[in-house]
Amino acid sequence: MAHNQLSYLYQRFLNDTASPQELAELKAYFNNPDYQEEIMRLMDKEWNFTGDISTELPTDRAESIYNQIISQSQGVRSFKLLKRISVAAAFLIALGGISYYFLSNNKVNTKVIASANNNPKTQDIPSGSNKAILKLASGKIVTLDDVKQGESLVEPGSTILKKTDGQLVYTSNNQSQSDEKASLNTLEVPKGGEYKITLPDGTNVYINAASSLIYPTHFNAKERSVTLSGEAYFEVAKNSNAPFKVNVLNKQSVDVLGTSFDISAYADDAQIQTTLIDGAVKVVSQKSSVVLKPGEMAVNDLNSFRFKITNVDTTEVLAWKNGYFIFNNESLKSIMTKISRWYDVDITIKGNIDAVNVIGNYDRKKTLLNLLKGIELTNNVQFIVKDKKITVIGK
């Protein structure tokens, strides 16, 4: 009977319909080791986590996180977490049903502030989706949502196919293309969108929200060159006779032969981040250049145009491509920028949120309000959601 009550309270919590008494009862369950298995079962049902990016969290670290979040006074009893518990599990146990956990520099308590201005019936905000606009050299603008799957467009020098999975594939025509000047196309991915394209040489490019890629309808025999604004992940087809170059905001270039890498270069960011996944790349700025090894990120400061090289977890860097947010003690300001791009919402910040950092994973295909609700559990921030505008109120 108690297990049924736990499930009932858990769902009430997720739906923002739990009363203060029910929230207190739910917290008591989460402090009771007898219900740990049921909590894990509920987590697995809600947390549709797939793939290889779930990482192990040491027991002592999990206990520390749990105690920091759940303890509101001395004498609050915590229980031993599973010896090998995933990050996702730690998130859920710590916060009572949400698939992530949150830390801040200030004291944290577990008072729940309902999302969307305390209105459980507020319309949720859907995630981004597969959409883009294609600008052809002729001046024609094609909304790719309107192009049927399997339909082809013919351009001088190439044929453009929209595959059944929404991917755009370029195929060079048989006409002579050795040194003739190619036409340029632009693929613009708006806020709330993402898109994958296969270029005429076979290079795959995954383009993130609020980004654009300019590329030729066919490449010449000596060089393959494209221009990026925003973020994209490249899987470059090998061709030792024709190096591949990515020009970034007219402030940096990346030279490769055949490799995979990610570039984040939004116009409103103060830096350009280039992360090598496989192979080798040379990153060139206006004042310096570096050659990266797999697992390294070159951070180009756009004030000094000097590089800082760091070793990174490439799983975190490519989380967006694989359908997830992974926040590793990330500032809330940075996260709200990502939310603005992916959910196509406008953000206004009032008050100080500098002390709020977030650690956790979240499925990018899920709607937004549950994510905001979890962040509110830090009790250091509140969100007011109206239409497609979010006001972030620091405390």
C-alpha cells in the first residue's frame, strides 16, 4: 500500500499538483532506505536515458551530493546510496523524481517552487526539432519542412536529396568540375532546430540550433572549404589531395584531411571552441595556431586571439548531437543561453544568478518546464514562463 502511495505522490510532484503536505510525505519516503528500490524503479520509468553517456558516480560523491541537497538541518538522516549508482540515479534520488541534480554555492533546501509561475496548467514548451532553411545560389529560398522526404532538387553541379530521415544529401553531377567556380549554398538552422547534411565530397555535418553553414555545390580538386557560424560537428571524408577547411566567423580556420571534430562559434560568444574527436586538425587564429590531439579543445579568446588547450570529455562536448544536455557544474547563465537556442525562447535575467551552477543530464527531446522545475529546486532561482518568454529571477 505504501508503495502505491509513493508512486501516487511522485506523479503528483511531477505534475505540479502536490500539496505542501504531500510534498513533505514524499520527502519522508526519499529519506527512508526501505523505499530505495521503488524510487529507482520510478526513476527508470521516467528517465528514458539511452546510449553510452551515463557515467558512474563514486559512492562518497553521491552521498555528499545527496546530503548537501536533502539536509535542511542537523539530524536529518540520509541513507546509503547504491554502491555503483549512475549520475542519472543520483539526480533523481536527490531531487525526488527529477532526472538531474543541482548544486549552488549557497545553502540548498528542497522547497519546491512550481514551474511556470505556479500554474500547473501552463502550456509546456516543446523541444527543438529537425528543421532548416536552404538558400540556393540562384536566390531561391527553400523551407526544408516543405520538401517531401525522398524529393530531389537539382542545382548546377549537384543534386540535392532529402532522405527519409530528413537528412540533406548532395551528390555531384558528372560534368567537369576540376577548377570551375562552384555555386554557394547556405543552410540556416534557426533557433529550435537542428539538421544533418552530407556535402558533395561525402563529409557529414551535424548543425546545431541558431547556426549556419555556407558550402559549394561541388568542391574543386585542390581544396574543400566551408564557412560556419554557430555550432557543428564534422565527420570529414578523407582526401589527401584536397584538404578540408572550415572558416569560422572570419576569425579562425580549421584545416583537416580526414577527421571528426566539433566547433562552437556563436557570434555572441566571447570565444570559439574547437574540439578534436578523432584524427588531427590545425586551428589557426589571427595571431597563433595549434595542432590538436584527440580529446583536446582549443579555446580561442576573441579578445586576444590566443589559444588555451584543455583536455575535455568529448561525450559532454557532443551531447547536443546525441540528443542530450550534459551540464558539468555549468553556470546557469550559460545553460539559459543553450535553452534559448534549443527551445526557441527569449530569456530575461533579473537579480543575481552567478552562484547557481548545475550538474546533470537531460534529454533534449523532452519539453522544457520539467527542466526549469528541477533548477528551481535549488531555491536560488525562480522562472516565470509566459508564452515563449522566460524570466529568470535570482534570489
